[in-house]
Amino acid sequence: MNYFNHNPEKEFFLIQTDSESFYYIIKAVYERLKNEEKKEKDSDFISEKQAMELLAISSKSTLQKYRDLSLITFYKLSGRKILYSKSSIEAFILSSKESFD
């Protein structure tokens, strides 16, 4: 039993429901938030700091050299913000490792 009361002059809904429906709604919201968080964690975009940590480098000029030589994929956003492709960095690390083996 659900009762929705929406007042267009206010920015909220009033929901009256039984406890089973309430817990169903809470579970659905929780699952949606959990999936959103997972999507963020699975994102291929990482920051400059994360890229340098993944590459085990401390020099921004080395990171710039990798960009200039197209060894890693990057995305330049507005201004000076640059994001790096985590998967391209991992591929670069694997190919570099294989060349030493």
C-alpha cells in the first residue's frame, strides 16, 4: 500500500508505505548507489598523480615525454587538467617489461 502526495509548490514527496515496500525501496536505492560507486572505481580515467604512481616515476617531465612520444593515452580537458588512460598505462608497462625479458 503506497500513497504518494506531491505538492508542486514544494520540492519533496511524502510517501506513506508499509514496511515491506519501504525496505524494498531502501534496498533499491542502496544497490543503485553501490553500482554508481563501482562505475567510478572502474573508470579508465586517472589523475596525473595516479598515473605517476602507476608508472613508478616521480618526474612530471618523464610523464610529459611519454605523452609526447604517444606511449600513453591522455585526455586534455579545459584548462590544464589532463586525465590519463589507466588501461594504456598498464599496456605500456607490460610492453616495456616484455622488452626487458
